[in-house]
Amino acid sequence: MTLRGTHILVTAGPTHEPIDPVRYIANRSSGKQGYAIAAAAARLGARVTLVSGPVALKAPLGVQVARVETAREMLAAVESALPADIGIFAAAVADWRTVSEHSSKMKKAGSAGAPALALTENPDILKTIASRESLRPALVIGFAAETDNVVANARDKLKAKGCDWIVANDVSAETGVMGGDNNQVTLVTQAGEEGWPAMTKEGVASEFMKRAATLWQGKRRGAQAAE
């Protein structure tokens, strides 16, 4: 199986949303699953663009990496990388950012208590790309990191975002998935759900890319037959 001639766009890692010059809003994502997917796609011969939030990982061999920090920077980098044949959105993008970033370090105010942070929603990168009228990848895949009602929430996300697949996993603290080397996912599609056994993140990436390659090749053959 090969993906030669295919452009695959992958997002990975967290985003950091500044509060002041030394503090930010973030999450525990290590980026390992997204990086493993980018590496697996490159091994299949694809041209891969990886848009990465701040992580302590080396660029996968043969993969072009665009490094960003914030959700807005990630969206801009994703849109700059289009067109792509397959879009895989594995990044754990922060849902919120502060309305305004303080230009200097915020200080404790003693008895005045902690400062209030006014928050606003970040752009929804997956929904933005999945709903594009032009330059939408033929296959758009999102990830759902959940702690409760994993499959139900993933199915709701599949519908709300307008993507083709959702890869769902349980990131409760006891699973060790967030930041760890292993993962257990459920593939959610319009046809139903398929739970996969626990395996390394590299194993998940390899199986995932085989499935994605098979679907993409079927879509491409169908498009060619219709011409």
C-alpha cells in the first residue's frame, strides 16, 4: 500500500494561550500520537505537513514541520498548508484563551486575592476545515480526547464538526494515555464504532494510516471513474 502523490496534513500537540509573558493556558498533550501518525504517513510515501504545538519531540523523518504556539497560529498554519488530500487533526487545541494578554508579569495582590481572567473561545480548527466550501480535504479526521461517555461524545462531535471520522480515546488520569506511550482508541464513523485493543501509539498510528489509505484510495478511484 502506498500514498505516493498524496499530501497529508496532520496537527499535533497542545496549544499555549498566553496570560502574560511567563504564564499560559495549556493541557497535558505530549503530541506523541500526532507525531506517530505523521511518521506512519511518511513511511507510506505521502508528502506530510505536520503543524505542531509546543512539544519536546523531534521532527519525524521526511516530514515538513510548522511549529506554532497558539490556536490562532495553528489555524493560520493549517490554512496555509492547504490544499491537502487528507487532514488529520490530532492536536489538543485549547478551547479558550484570555481576552487580552498582559504585557508584563502579573503580580500577587496580597489580600486583594487572585485576578479574574476573562476568557474567550478559540477558533474551532477541525470544524473550520471540515466545513470549507473550497480546499476541504477529501478525508477529514478528528480526535476526541474524553474522560466520560467517550463514544457518545465522539459521535456527537462527528456530527457537530462535519468530519468523516473521529478517533476517540479515554484520557482519564488512570489510563496514562495523556503523555504516555500507549493508547486505546475507538474509531467512530457514520457506519458505527469499532473499538481497538490497547497498543503503542506507534501501533495505533500504523493501523490508523492503513485504514485511512484504504479509504482515500477508494475515494480516488471513485472520483476517477466518475470523470
